[in-house]
Amino acid sequence: MRAALDVILEVITEQMTEGNAVSVAGFGRFEVKEHKGPKVDGLDGEVYEVQSRLVPSFRPYPHLRLKLQGRVPEPEPPDPRRPPWWR
């Protein structure tokens, strides 16, 4: 299990390093965003611009977000009148 997780994390990291977004079905989306540096007033009265940088970002899919909030209802039990192959 640990080896599989290591491989998944390595692939996600590799893709994000190349600037690509990675989606994990039912979980969320990993992507890289540019964080623009703010303008800062220096003590000498000059205005300095902080260099922009790339930051990792994660957006959970709605189902995961709702589940974490406890708002996703449990799936209904299968209808016993339907045959098993219909479920």
C-alpha cells in the first residue's frame, strides 16, 4: 500500500513540476498557481515589488467537500424486488 501511494505522489509531483494539473476522480484536483507578489512600502519610502512565485493548490471535488461536512446522505439500500444484476 505504501509503495502505491509513493508512486501516486511521485507522479502528481512530477506533473505539477511541469506545470500540469492532476485530477483524481472523486477526490480533487491538484494544480499550480502563480501567486503574485505584493507591493511593499520600504522604510526608505520606496515601493518594492515582491517577486511572484508558483504555489501548489488543491481543490476538492464537491462530493468530498460535502462528505467532510457530513452533508452527503448515505446511499439508499438496494431494492430487494429488483434482481441482483439490475443493481
